[in-house]
Amino acid sequence: MILVVLSGFILAIGLLFTGGFLKKGASILLGLLPLALFVYFLGHINGIASGETQRFSYTWIPSAGINLDFYLDGLSLLFSLLITGIGTLIFFYASTYLKGHVYLDRFFGYLSMFMGSMLGLVLSDNLLTLFVFWELTSISSFYLIGFNNDNPASRKSALQALAITGGGGFLLLSGFILLNSVAGTYSIQEMLGASGSIKSHAMYGLIVFFICGGAFTKSAQFPFHFWLPGAMKAPTPVSAYLHSATMVKAGVYLLARFTPVLGMHPYWNTTLMIIGGITMLYAAFHSIFRTDLKAILAYSTIAALGMLVFLLGIGSKQALIAAAVFILVHALYKAGLFLVAGVIDHETGTRDVTRLYGLRKVMFPLAIAGTLAALSNAGIPFTFGFLGKDLVYEATLHTGNLAIWLTAAVVLTNIFLLFAGFLAGVKPFMKALPQEFSGVHMPPLFMWLAPLLLGIAGLLFGSMPGLIDKSLVQPVVLALHGSPVDIPLKIWHGFNLVLLLSIGTIVSGALLFIFKKPSHQRLERLEKLNAVSPHGLSTRLSHELKSFSRIYTRILQNGHLRIYILTVVVFLMGLLAYKLFTGVNIYIDPEQFANLTSYEVIVTAIMLIAILLTVTTSSRLTAVVAMSVVGYCLCLLFVFYSAPDLAMTQFTIDTLTVVLFVLVLFKLPPFAKLSSNRAKVRDAIISLTFGALISTIALEVLNEKTGKEISEFYASNAYTLAKGKNVVNVILVDFRGADTLIEITVLAIAAIGVYSLLKLKVSHSEKE
């Protein structure tokens, strides 16, 4: 299994060395990898369908409880088949769609890395391993969305997607850490046994908030949805793969995976129902106003994702069956519609639905593919979408007091989605072919075969649901619900309310499609509300943050070293003062001052005079000399307190420093008078306050009882462990060897810098 998960990364690395060969026409061979993986996962269907699960474990960081644990059950198998199956079609499609592109090797490298990341995500059983692959999907999708890097809009969309999904990743990691602290394990399967204790824990609400936040950002739930329409700047193969079948469903997968652990609780179910319901209605409504093919599909995708989250929020067995079926339904028809839109854009040069007509005359197989996908999207009988829609209605009708409202919401959503699907999959092929498209021709084989196969699959599963009922759908529900499912998928359930709702949805959506024509004017009127939309509000917030950053930078990061030091000192003063006056009882013994000798008082007075001279003089040389007086006074204090080794070290360093400063500074002019009297008063107050605070702390430390444990340890072990009789040297060289090495490195770097400045020769123009 580890090889299966890492195969995409291995291929991506291999493309670094075979890019030239790839551009010569060998890119079509890359589709063999996802095809082989698809066949591998197909081989597990029978075992999973019989109730088996498989676990694979590889040691990674056992000391931290992190292993490469992979778990294959009905849920992970369904997603693995989607990732590799649709991935196979996307690889073959892209080899023709991007043929001759200068960065073709990069594209397939990013795509392979993304495929491996998604497989690792859906198969991981360890939370931290899952998070690593979660972030890898964000990183690889960033490169794919911004693949056309010479386009500013593509770069902006990639950054926006990375920012939102990256922020969600931070929330997700927080939730995982809290889960581990509550459950005592990073294994998802082990958490199933601790579900009751997790839901009764005081941190449960915070865990739900963090995990839902991470899932909602990745799966484009309201109000984080706006990154997905922006991501349509990516090439069509990316949109078809990431934004219909894989990446945007990562959040749905996460919510489904944690439903047995965190579900059946008001916090979890209510949150998913509300956010999913708002998302599906909001996005479905917006989809009917769009005129760009990919924008229509983007908003309808957001609505479908909202419906999946909504169904997981309902949480009943019927709702989980509907979610399991709809995951596959949506992946098939939406990937097909995206691929059809890509071919239309590739051959006609436009995605504007107000201009697209009659393309069936020149692209008949593509018209069949688009129509099949649109019919499945609409839920027409004998398509897979018909089964999915009926199951959704069945789930909402069994929600008790909320049945009427929830059913009305999904019916309205499905009406809008039917219109959007027909707009993208049927309208471009209707009526007569316009003159401007008379030169359009049939695309290469893989560009129309891939969406046609997806459309046929939707028709096949809809006509013969027994093909996937026990093999795919029931194992998924078993993983979500924890008990076997005995509700078989059937085409005909008799005349009932569900059938009436389905007929009403189809008729209403068809009438809407017939009488409502796409219009740029209506879209422009809708876009006037962008200022109060989540996208508009986030844009305004980003502008405000930029303004705040400019003010912050102008005040605190303005290039003046004295301001940096002032900021650090004031911050430290606040921390020290808070800790000192809230956590410590200050007591200073006045008898300590009576023990001061006359020479200590004299030396201290000299230090104070030297400090005063340093801060008031206008000469750099005088300031350096005055500071050296302070250093030499410290040497005397070390001597007074029987520390001659420290005194010699201080004397040596101070002398060397004075010499270096004099060599560097004696030719410089006097200090510039940059500070006003007000600034000087401010600096004096801060300096005196900071000094008084440090002095208070030092005097308080003197009153604390000192322990001998550390000094006794070094004294007793210096010779036996380090073979040295000088305890100080042993501490520096052996016990603190790494610290000393770093100090030496810092000094060496500083010496190189000083030497470079001394040797620097600049021209007159450079000085100016």
C-alpha cells in the first residue's frame, strides 16, 4: 500500500528527468499509472463488499505516535476508485488537451503529486499522517490552479485558494491535536471505541468547530465558497479532476470519516445541516445567473457539496445511503460536464453560453456525452442521478418536524441544478450552428471519449444499480453507520410522494430552462450585490489589513534601529512587570544596603557618571570611551566579589570592543540630532523604568534561597564524566558544548561582517 500511495510522488520526481521525452508525445503513457492503481483497487471490491477491512502500518516516528497507517474500507475504497478512475480519464484527456504546452512536464508532475496526496488523505488512519497529505493537496492544487502563471488572474486565484484552504488546515491541525489529547490516540479507528467519551468531553464543541472549519474551507462551504469559482482559471483538466471528484470532496470525506466518531450529537448534526443547507441554496441560486460554462459548473459544484454536507448533517441511515450514492453520482456527471466545457472552450475559443449553439453538427459524440451528463444531473429516470435524487428526497421526508422545510430546500436546489446542468451540457448543442463556429471540427479521440465514458457510466449504473449496490454503496454506509444496510437500490418504488417530487423537480427545471435565457444583464445586476457577499467582505477585510499593515510598518518597522530596540524593551517591560507584580511578593531587605563598602559605592557612582556621559555626548568617540569605563567598572566589581576569571574575561572583551569601535567609528561625524526633546524625555523614562524593573528583580533574586543541586551535580560529575578538573571549562566545553559552538559561530560571523565593512570600498555615487 505504501508504494500505491507514493507512486504519484515517484512519478512526479521521475518527470524532472524525463520532461523532454514527455513533450515529444509520450505523455499519453502517463495515464497507465492511474489505470494500474484503479485496477488494483478494483481487486479489493469483493473483499470489502463482504465486510472485510484492511489495515497497513509502516513505522515512521513511533516516539511521537506517528506512523504511516493506511485503512481500506468501503468509504476509502469508493474515494480511491474515484481518484484513480476519473484520474485515468483526466490523464489521457490532458495529454491531448495540453499537447505541445511548454510546461507539459510540470503539469503532469503537479497532477501526479496531487493524485498521490489524495490517495494518502483518504487512506490514512493516523491523524497527523492525514494532515500531511491534506496539506499536500493544498500545495499541489496551488500549482495546478496557478499553472498559467503568466496570467495575473491565475496567480491571484491560486493564492486565494491556498490562503483559504491553508487557514482551514491550521484549524484542522488544532482539532486533531485536541482529539488526540481527549482520545489518547491518533488512530481514527481506535477513536471509534472512545466516541462516547469524546462527545461528553468539555472540549467536544471546540473539536467540532476546528474540524468543521477545516472541512468547510476545503469543500467550499459558505462563507468560504468563493475560492472555488476563482479557481476556474485553472486548465479544464484541473477543474474536472480537483473541483468535481477529488479535492473539493476531501472535506466531505473528512466529515464522513468522522461521522461515526463525532456524529449523532446536536453540535455536529446541526452545524452540518445549517451550513450545508445555506451553501446548497445560495450556490444553486447563483448558478442560474452565470454565463460562463465553468462558472456555472463551479457554483453547481458548490451546491452539490453543500447537499452532501447537508445529508451528513441529517445523519440518518437513509441520509447516509443518499450521501454515498450522490458522491458517485456527482463525480460522474460533473467531471463529464467539465470535460465537455473544456472541449468547447478548446475548439471554439469561448465559454460564453449566450454565444454557444448548434455544436452537435460538428461534435456529435460530445453532444451525446454532454446530454447524458446533463440528464444524470437532472435526475431523469434510468440515469444514476435519478436514484441519487430520489434517495435525497427519501432522506429529507423522514426528518420529523423539519421534513417539509428540508424537502422544500433540496427540491428548490435540484430545480436550479437541473437548469444549470442543461445550460452547460445541452444548450451549446441545440439549434443551428452559428457562422462563427462553422470552422469548428471534431476534437481528438481522448477529448470526447473521456466525457462520453463518464456519461455512459451514469446511464449504466442508473439502469442496473445492482452493479454497485452491494459492491460500493452498502460498504460505504457500513463504514459511516456501523451496521449493515439492507435497503437495495431500485429503479422503481411505485407511485409515492418521492416520485411526485421527482417529477415536479424535472418539470419545474425544464420549464425554467425553456423560458429563462442566460443574460449578461441579469448577471451584472446580481454582481452589484458583490460588496456584501462573502467574497466582497473578505476583499474589504484584506484591504483593511493592508492599511493596518502599512500603519504598523510605518510606526514599528520603519528601518530605525532605536525604534526596534524601544519596541522590544517596552514589550519586555510589560511582561516582566506583569509577572513580577502579580506572581511574586517583593521584599527587599534594607540591611543589604548597610553592608555596602565605600569602594563599591564609588565604583557604582563612576558607572552612573559614565552612563550619563554616554547618553548625552554628541561625539561617538566620547560615547565609546565612556562605555569602556562602564565595562572596566564591572571588572572591578567582579574582582571585589572574588571572580577574577570573569574579571579577566570582561577586561579582555571590553578592551577588544573599544579598540574595534574606535577603529570603525573615529572617522565618522558627530551624532545627528534626530531626536526631539519630547523623544528624549520618552526614552529617558523608558530607560529608567526598565533599569528600575531589572534592579528590582535582581534584588528580589538575592533574597531567594539558592539550591545547591545543580552546582553539586556539575562538581561531582565534571571529572568522572568529562575528565576535567576545571568545572567551568567542563560546563562550557562538554555539558554546554552545542551552546558554546553556536556562540563561537555567531562571533565568527560577526567578525567576518566587521572585516567586510573594514574592507568595503564604495564609489562616490554609491555613497550618495
